[in-house]
Amino acid sequence: MTTPPADPAQPEQAQPEPGQPGPAKRRPTLDEIFGDVLPDTTTDERDPTPPATTDDWYHQNRPPHHGG
């Protein structure tokens, strides 16, 4: 039996001897680790959504000691 010829596109990888470190592994990129953290558009490019009323935020964040 004969072995097929080596594919020139596939470099032959030598096996490390026992007790020796193997070939260096490729480190992942930042995008592979953290993903795409930036949005596609920035807030100044988006349509602004006006609040229902200007006092809504104050009513939602009213301290309990102010009653009402």
C-alpha cells in the first residue's frame, strides 16, 4: 500500500516529542472574545423619542419621604 502524495496546500505538521511543548495555538481576537460591543448607529444618528411629559422622570424617581 502506498500513501497518497501530500497536499501542498496543507502544510505537514510535525508531532512534538513527548515532554516537549506543542505548536503555538492561535490566540483569539478581541472581537471573538467580547463580540461587537459598539452599536451600528450612535445616539445622535437615531430618531429622538420625546418623553411623554417632562415630569415623568421626577415622578418615577420621587423619594419615598416626599409622599404623594
